[in-house]
Amino acid sequence: MKQFQTLKSDLTQSRIIDIDSTSIGDGEIAVQVESYAFTSNNVTYGVAGDTIGYWKFFPTEKDANNEWGCIPMWGFAEITHSGIEDLNVGERLFGYFPAAESLILSPVKISTQSFSDGKDHRKDLPPVYNNYVRLNGDQNYDASMDAVRALLFPLHITAFCLCDSLAEDAYLEASQIIVVSASSKTAIGLAQGLDDAENAPKTIGLTSSGNTEFVKSLGCYDEVISYDELSNLDYSKGSVMVDMAGNREILGTLHEELGDNMLKCLTVGMTHWDNETTAEDALGQAMLRDRTEFFFAPAHIQKRIGDWGHDGYAEKTNLFMTARALQSKNWMQLKEIHGLESFTSTYEEMVAGKINPSEGIIVNLKNI
């Protein structure tokens, strides 16, 4: 069995190593990873691997110096060995997996719908990431939607949380919401959700010149502006920024031009991982750090489950997700890759920011 690893100190470096993960103990199951989605969101997992703990989910093998990490992916797997009576060989799961051919889990909190991985190294990590859906117990499961589910579920849950959080705060009475990296899938879900909302402010999408026509074609942004035309943005209006990229040049420029009109900046993604903002450089100093915060969707999810209960939360998110999935048919083209070896070049392109935003990448590991 093989495992794809990324050098923590340099995301451009990766390797594939052989692992032994089919020997299970009492209370464990082994799964074969069938497929997983790969998006710019996974690059953010790598960037925030240490600060938020994404490297902790799936320990690396043959890594004596703890230099390498497994970036988590959302996807599907099949149980191949089971030491638990209620979980059967052949059963399929949806959840959080490494870019690897296999994984050993220690299921706890088992129900007909799901279970959590109870391994010690995951106990302090966000519960939403430790949950695995048992597809046999999912009454609404549609196998034809597997790819869309893997690609959009984690991104559009974040989009839902952003829309809900902004609405709860009455959009901070902003006149406009500026979305940086408007072509990203999370940004698209956010813009579509805001477009559906009754009282949302005008939504401005910022993107590269090469992606401008694609973003305009989505029809969910009130205005689309390319990064090289930022002077066209109205800086006189009270603004909330939602940043999916983490590009210091763009953020520094926007913060400086908006000044007091920048009401809040929510940082969601960090795809420009090699363009880190520091307090020492001029662009870093231009950022209004007291109005900038990292938006962590799992925390908002737990809050809303507490507010609404599991059923209420599921009802609201299902409505949002169903609408986004239907809309994705108009803009997203699926691209399937077979095997970890083939995945390596795609990984390198994504880290370099060279992926077509209209593509939805699925890595298939079954029967390789």
C-alpha cells in the first residue's frame, strides 16, 4: 500500500512511500481509499498544518524526523478488514482520508448513520473532521453524486457557515462584500448563497485577469474586478472582505485603500502559501490586523448544532448544499485522475496555482 506525503516546510516537495496498514487490532477497521477530491482547500490544509493541526490527522510512516505530512482529503473508502461486529467488510464510507491507498480507523460512537475515529491522536481535533458517514445508512445517498459530494461538501459547508455568520452579524451594515479569489469553489458557494439571501449587500468578486470571464459567467457576483484593475473598486463604501487566497500584495493594497471603511476581513483560505504576510514588510503593515480574523468553519458548525440541534442544522445545510450542487452542473467539469503516481503532477500544478477553476479533480485509487 502507498501513502502520498508532503514536506511540511516546502509544499512543493512530495513523495510516495510504501506502508503496511492492513494489520488491525481489536476495535479497529482497515479501509481501502476508493477516491478523493483535490481542491485549493487542501493546499490551505497544508499551509495551516501546524497552526490548526491538520498534520495531526494522519501520521506519516517512514518519517523519523517528522518532516513529512499527509494532507487530509475528503473522499470515499471501503472496509476491507473489520474487528467490529457492527461494521462489515464491503461497507462504504464518506469522510476524511489521507492521500493514501489504505487507512486504519478505531470507530467509536457507532450508529447506523455514522461513527467517529477514536484514535488517541485525533481526540482533541475538531469533531466534524473525525466523523465518517456510513453510506448504507444514508437515506438520501445517491452514488451518481459521489464526485460532487467529495468536491463541494467541505467547501460549501464553509460557504454556508460564512453566509450564516455574515447574516447573523447583519453584514456589519456593510455596503459591499469583497470576495478575494472569487474563482475558488468556496468563494463561488459563498457568492451563490449571498445571491439567494434577501438582505445581503452587493457582492464584488476579485480574481485574476485570466479568470475574469469565467467568474462573470457564474452570474452570482454583482461585479467582477481583476487584480490588475483594483482602482475600479469603490473604496468609499463600508466593506467586509472575505479572503480565500492570502496574497499579501492584494490584501495590503485593499486594507490601505479602504482604511476605516474596511469593517472586517475574514481569512478563509491560504492558497498563496508562498506569499506570507509579515508585520515587517510595508504591505503587512498596511493590513488592519485588529479587524482581521481567521474564519474556522468547524467552530461555527459546533455553535449552530448547539443553537439548532443536529436535525435543525442538517435541514438548513442540506437545503444550501442541494442548491449549490444543482448550480455546479452549470460551471464545474469533472476531471478524473487514476493513481497516486498520476496525482503527483496534479498536486504540483495545484500548489503552483495553475489549475483551471472550472475543473473538479477526483483522484481514483480503486483497482489501480
